[in-house]
Amino acid sequence: MARMIPELADEQLRAFRSRAEARFYEACRDQLPAAVVVVHSAGWIYRDARGRLREGEADFTILDPQAGVLAVEVKGGGVAFDASTGRWFSVDRVGQRNEIKDPFKQASGERHALLDQLTGHANWRQWPGRRLTLGHAVMLPDISDSTPIRGPDRPKEIIGVNADVRAVAQWFERVMRFWKRPEDDALGVQGVRLVEDILCRSIEVRPALRSTLDDAEQQRLRLTANQAKVLRTIGGRRRAVISGGAGTGKTVLAVEKARQLAQVPMKVLLLCYNRPLADAISLGLQDEPGIQTLSFHQLCDRRIRQVLQRTGKDLLEEARAAYPGSSDKHLFEVQMPYALALSNEVLDERYDAIVVDEAQDFSDEYWFAVEELLVDQQAGHLFIFIDENQALYPRHGNLPVADEPYYLTSNCRNTAPIHDAGYAFYAGEPIDAPDLPGPAVERIAVDGDDAQADAVVARVHRWIVDEAIGPEDIAVLIAKRPKALAYELLQGKGRAAGIAWAIEMHGRARHVLVDTVARFKGLEAQAVVLWIGDEVVSDEQWETIYVGTTRAKSLLGIVGSRRTLTTLRSKGNASAR
């Protein structure tokens, strides 16, 4: 008995749509010798030796150590050929005709695709032979006479009929004699194993990773919808704090809460810390006129400019006079919040409700100015979404809501492997791991900036080329080093690999984003490379690792020095215990 790939039980064969293929499968299995391997329904997509994208599909591929390789196209029922038009037809029992593809062109195409698939594969040179006997044939199990369809490109030697199904070993031998050339070498056991390895890896029964990601996305939508019960719980409240770890749906719920409030209708301000996050949310809410989405410092800048235009007063100058200091940190942390508070004395624009995402990054100075933006500071609606583990900035703020937070306890963003990697650096209320399988996290340990940049490019290139991940679905996140330095290193290397990079979210179609972990906080991408470099990770930096890893929805690669990755691994192992 031949070895069949896949091995199908009789009940599976009975369920075949094509009874002709089932009969031929049984004949090959039962009649061909044990040294023969028969692959059923071998479909593949590959790049040939010239780098061209090719595809092939064969009903059956027969591998024989002595005879070689045969691609077989099987057609059930009757067939007819119109010589005047070159058209082929299937013919049923009552004579009804339906046009079909030329089975001989199909078989010939399968043979050529097989040859390209084999000779274009990097492992093919392991076969010691010089020339391979490779043929094609058409099996017509339901007809008894092939004479009417024979022709110059359809010799009788490569046609099988119902009598040949009953003697398939003899038929196979006859077909391979037709194709064998004097200079051909026997495939041998090694060659059979090699062809099997090449073909069966190509036809491995698994969905493409792109398709897997799409399915996972639908599952995420269902999981996120489950979080909406929290919104129902707080529906009757005017103020609430919602706390949850990375990936628990905080931003999604913040946006949905803003929508609900706008439908009342209320004038709503949706506020966050990160400008890229504000831009992303704003783009999604562009058809919601009742919601204004801004980062905190966008809000400051907007109102400072409004006061300047209306009154000529420069609130920033007043803030600098009241709180002297010239550093950027002082500007953002003290002077701009103070100027925002001063603007509230001049401008009468207020909001019925304020929704704040990334609230862990708001200091007391921020909250003082924000609360004054409510029409009614006592009865106004204020909803705060927070993850204290994502506090990347050394500031502390007392939340203006005293009630106990509502906790989100299910991760609905990451796959299970990414959740495990990220939550090793989390401390807080327990978060349930998602029931979303995915590829393992890849940790790439290499020393030196240049070698690490090579590793980042290689990882991104494989995702794009091998896994069909769109460049716009990939982000390279920098843990500590200046973004400009990382971007410069990647530019030249990426150009050689055909990768285009972007350092801004907008207008980056077909570009891979390069950004810092801090700027990307609150956002997510299907695939993330976290570049942590050569920095020795300390207790103060765990938040950066936690935030960076949990930005990845489905694919995560971590690139860093050997020392740094060893430190990370030790931390992860300690957390697991």
C-alpha cells in the first residue's frame, strides 16, 4: 500500500464531492507499492527561482523512488472536446453539457509549476541527481475509451480510463515510461523525502497568518463587546473611574461612553494625554459633531491661542512670570496647565461632560484646570479611564472622583502569548488572560545598534513577505533611545529590503511606523517590534516594557542586547512564580 498524504478514512472518502477523486485515491492507496508517496490536493503558493510569485494546484502528485514524479488531473463523468473551438465540456448521464477548463492544460500547468516549485527551492540542491523525470497525466475514471479526445498534445500514454483505475500500478508505470528521458536520474528514497518535504510544507493545512489575524480580530470584537456591561453598570452615574490593564478595552469604552453622552445630547470633551492617540480617536469620531477630541496639551494650546486672538493677552507669558523656568518639562508640566486654568477665566466655552483616557498621566495641576471646563463642576459628568501600570511619566495626581473604581478584568486585545509576556511586568488587579491563541513571542538577542537594526528589519521583512502582513499594520517601538537615531539606522537598511518607514501616524499607507513607546501608549498594532536596545532594564523601566509589549495585538518581536533580554527573562520567570 502506498503512503497517502493526507491519510483519509473510508467515511471521509465517501464524503468527497468528487466520487472520481475518491476512487482514484483508493486505487493509489491499495495498488501502488509501499515506497510510493501520493499527495492529494496539493495546492501551493511560492516564489520561483527568479523571485516571481507562482501558484499551482494538483489533484494528485505521485512520488516514486525509481520512476519520478507525476502530476495527475482527475475528471469525473463524461467529457467532450470541440475541435473547432478548442472548448472542453463535462457531459452528464442525460447528455447535458457544461463547459470546463482544458484538463490537459491544467495537468501540464501543474507539471511546470511543480518543476518550478522544486528547482526554485533552496533545499533542492541536496538531491544528488541532475535531471528529474517529471510528467503529467489526466485520469478519466468514468469513461472507457479515450480515442475521441486524443490529439498531438493528448497522447494516449498520458490518459487514464476506468480500466486503468483497476490497474493503476501498470498505468502509472506506462505513463512514466512515456515521460522518462535517457539522461534522467532515479529520484531515490532521498529524493522522495526531499520532494515530500518541499511540497508538504507548502501545503501544510493551516490558514495563512493574515487570515488567522482576521479571525482573531472578530474574536476581539466579541470580547470587547463583553466589556460594555461596565458602561451599563455606570450608566446612571455622573462620575466614575474605570480601571484596567493594557488591552482591557479602556479606550474603546471611553469612546463609546463619549458617544452615549453626545446622543443625550451633551457637549462632550474626550481628553487623553498622547497626541497620536487623540489624533486616532478624532479620526474615528469625525462624524460625531457633539464630541471634541484633544490631547491635554492640544487643549492648552488651543485655548491659549483663543485668548490671544480675542484679547491680545499671552497667557503663557503670565504663566512664565508666575512660575519661572525654561525647560520643556517645566513648560508642559506647570506653565501650560496654569495657562489653561487662566483661560477658563476669559473663555466661556464649557462642556456638559468630560471623558478622560490615560488618566494616570494627569497631575493635580491638570485636574484643577480640567474640572473648571465643566458647565457644572458639581453635577457635571466626568468619567476617568486609568491604568496605573502605564504611568510612564514621574508625576502623581489625585483623581477628582473619590468612589472606588470599576475594574475591567479581561484582556481583549492581545493573544495569550503576548498577554503572558506583557503582564509579567504588571502589578494590580488580576487580569484574565485572553482565550486567543497566537504565535510565540520572538526574543532576538543581538549586541550593538547596527546589528539590532538589522534584526528589526529582518523581522519586519518576514512579516510583510512571508505572512502577508500589511506595513501599515506594523509598528517598531523604541523603548529608550532617541527616535531620530533609530529612524536613521532603519532608513538605509529598510530601503535595501524594500521597506518604507514613517514617523507619523497619518498618511502612512504601506509604511511601517517608527515611534517611541511613550508616544504610542494607548494605541495598538497587529504586529509590533519592541526595540529595547542595550539598556539594562531596571525596576523603574518595567512600565515601559509592559506598555511596549502590550501594544501588539497578534505578533510581537523583542530586540535587545543579550544582557537586557536575560534581565527581562529573569523578571518574567520571577513573576510567573
